[in-house]
Amino acid sequence: MSTQLLVSIRKTEDALPSAAPETAVVRLVSVLPGDWVVRPAGTTTDAATVAVTAPAGTAAPEALRTVDEALSTPPMQGWIRD
């Protein structure tokens, strides 16, 4: 069975002033593994929530580590998991 998580990310002071949550979601999709499914679940001016589905056999802590690693890549500068 696959692992499904609701993940919230938010903008930090390191983000560009023009950084939009919708763009951050698209970037997050691009830096997560290709076999993961990411669906937008909502945005505000400084945050986004996504539903993340990791492949079968991926434990929730491992999935969150992978999300955190993705958020540490250059395209995600200025965004952290909330």
C-alpha cells in the first residue's frame, strides 16, 4: 500500500518576494522522485499544502525525509516544511 501524506510548506525570509506558493508546488513536483504523486490541496499567500503519495513500501518518516531533502535543493530555496 502506498504512503499518503498531507504536507504543508511555507515561505521563509530567504524566499524571493515574488515567490508564489503555486510555483513552489510545481517546483516541488519537479524535485521529488518521478514515481511520487503530488496533488495541490490549497494555498495562501505564504504557504501551500499538497497531498503526497509515495510508492508502496515507503514509510511515513522516510517520505517526510525525502520531502525535506527536496525542499533543500536550490529550486526550493526559501521554502520549508511547516
